[in-house]
Amino acid sequence: MQDLLDDPKHKKVAEFLSSGSAIGRALLVPKGIPAERLAALRKAFDDMVKDPAFIADAERASAELDPTPGVEVQRISDEIIATPKDIVQIAIDAGK
């Protein structure tokens, strides 16, 4: 959608509105979790989605697998939170 827009501000609004789809169904932890625990959880997730038995179970269930590593989910969510207020307001107004 962003490619169809000429105005840089409107491109930012489109990016903001579609940013959640890049995350999908995220697994969340509380703020302030110790770094070593977060690293262990991220590694466990990354290992799980590569596990042949897990992949086979997902295929049997006709579940789509398109996992996003936790570091990338964090980057995307940080960008969402850092979206300038004027961009958020334009997005809100566009939804009215």
C-alpha cells in the first residue's frame, strides 16, 4: 500500500496501520524480564519452530508457519511505540 502513496506522511500512516500484521500472534513477557531469561525464551521458540516434529504437527493441522524471531518482533513493536503522535492521529482520523 505504501508504494501507491506519494506523500511521505501518508506513507508513514500506511506503515503504521499495517505494522501489526508483521507481528501476527506474538508471545509476550512482562517488562523488565531478566535478559538471560528473555534470551532463553527466544532461543527455545526459535528451536521449536525448526523442530521437524513441530513442523509435521503444524502441517497435519493445516496450520501456517511463518515464525518471526523475537528480536525482529521487538524491533517492530518498538517502531510502533515510537510512531509520532501526528501519524497516529492521522490514522485515527482515517478510521472514522
